[in-house]
Amino acid sequence: MKIEEPVFHPFVRLFGRYLREQGLPVTQQREAVADAVFATDEHLSVDDIERRVRDAGERIGKATIYRTLDLLVRSRLVQEHDFGEGFKRYEHRLSRQPDHDHLICLECGGVTEVKSPELRGLQDRVAGETGFLPSRHKLEIYGLCAACQAAGATLPDQGLTCPIEAV
Amino acid sequence: MKIEEPVFHPFVRLFGRYLREQGLPVTQQREAVADAVFATDEHLSVDDIERRVRDAGERIGKATIYRTLDLLVRSRLVQEHDFGEGFKRYEHRLSRQPDHDHLICLECGGVTEVKSPELRGLQDRVAGETGFLPSRHKLEIYGLCAACQAAGATLPDQGLTCPIEAV
DNA sequence: CTCAGTGCAAACCGTTTGCAGAACG
DNA sequence: CGTTCTGCAAACGGTTTGCACTGAG
């Protein structure tokens, strides 16, 4: 009886190439973590990844996942996100629209991706005005997704009754 | 000899009004924290605030600062930021351009504020296309400020040699 | 074989919470 | 005076790190 060889997502080979370029070993765990991230278009938490790698029959510890994610981010194959949930999420950058932005629903927490070509001009304008050299950006629009609006959700809002003007 | 009454920034009265509206006590510590935040246009960390309140001669613990900042954010007088440093920063929303965005220098960590009227149209477009109801947004552009460029700083970049295309 | 990688558990660090004593109203 | 707040210290939770052991090359 032969030990079954896991079949990874084709993009995992790209990560293997990066590791070899850097003179780093290509291990089962590293490939398993990469596979979990490349196999979906969702924004995964470390717990999500741990669950998926374990379900795939691989023995792995959280420390290895964090260390591998660090490599994946360094390789630019994966992008790290912080949606203010108290932990990070990870999303691969392959066969997706590059440099997309996020609509985040305050009711259900769902994340939708959008393309914002207008930001191009904005970055150029800002660069010209301030001398700042842009490298990357992060745009998150918070609000209510269509589904939650349809379900009757409403935006919470209870600041000062007469907010800013009166002093 | 009279105990000196601290003179707070005028905006602190607004916070007092909010507290009274909510039936909450207006305490020395709450006013001192509010004063520290309102007295500057910087983006303060909790440690920054602690230092400033103590320097003003007030005895305070971190727990109280966190609890007061929660109230300030709820009152909408103060905004919370997470620039990915591993801790939060706080900025008041009075007499500033509302809804401004941030240029964050990857070299020195400095934060510059910019106004991006283009985002208005972007949000409207997105809302029309996806049915998403925008409430607020967060735009952060990361790069190099003019000063750090002049000082010879350069953007780190070592991903895969041939990044995305080759599979 | 050798050296880097891995899992475990402890350390870390910003933030939150429980509780006895102090203040606000 | 009762209720809420405050400070302290311990708890919390995501992430990082030290170390003995395993596995890739």
C-alpha cells in the first residue's frame, strides 16, 4: 500500500520556486499551507487555514502556519489583510483582479471585492501635490451589503445629538 | 493655597455634554483623556495619551484610558485608527477636514492627511453597481514621504523574480 | 549527515476584565 | 449615600519565540 501523494493546486509550484530561489527547503507543511490559501478565493484566517490543512490529513502547528504565511507574504504571492476583527486574514494574489479594494458589510461581515480605477488618478495627484511616492494602498468601504439591507438591517448611529457644530 | 483647577481644551465640554446625555459621570480622568486627544492633531497611541495625562499631573491607569477612549469613539468625537503597527491610534474629529485619508510612510512611519474628493464618486458608483450602502471608508496609501526619499530611502521589494505570469 | 524546519509550550504585548476602594451626583 | 468609576493586577487572545526533535537535501 502506497502512501498517497497529495495533489496540490498548480499555484503551489510557484511557491516552491520562490523557496528554491531563496535556498529554503520545500516542505510538506509549507506546500499544505500554500495549497489551502491558493485553493480558495476567500479571505482566510489562521484558524481557517489550520482547519483546512488538518482536514487535508496534514499534521501541523500554528507556529508553522504563521511562519509559512510570512514567507508567502514575502514572496508577494499572498496578501495580508486586517479588517479590524482582531486577527489577520490572508488572500492569494493569483488570477484575481490585482489591487482590488474591499466592501465590508457591518452587519454580516461579508467582504466583496471591487476594482477602483479612479484611485490611480488620485494617487498620481497626491504624489504630485505632496511629493509622496505611493507604493500600495488599502481602501475599505464599510456599510451594508444588499442582502443585509433587504433583511432590514440598519446602520447603528448614536453619537452626540448635535454632533460637531455647537461648541 | 487653592488646588489648581485644570484648564481643558474647549472641546472637552462637548464630551462632557455627551456623558451627561448618556447619564454618565463626568470625571477628572475622563476629561483629562479627552483633553489629551483634543489638544493635538496628531494620531496618538494609548501610551502617548498615558504620558500626556500623567505629565499634566493627573493620576491614571491604562484601563481607564481604554474605557474612556471607548466612550470618545462612541460619541463620534474621536476616531480610532489601525495603521498596522500592532496597536491602535486615536485622532479627534473636530476642526479637521472630515473624512480625510492617510499617507503612511513605510520608512519613518509618519502620517500625512489628504482630502480625496474623488472617493465620493467612487462610492456612489459602487453603490449603484452592487447595491452596497456605504457608511464610511478607510483609505491608506503606503509609500515614501518626500523627506525619506530625499534621505535616500528606497522601497523594499523582493518577491518572486518573475512574479505572477509564469505558472 | 547536517542544517533548517517543525511542534509544543511558554513568552509576548496590546487590550479587557474582576474586584476592592474612591468619586461623582 | 448609592451607584458608577478607577487603579491594580490578573486574564485574554492573537502572534512570536526558544528548544529538543524531525526531516529535507
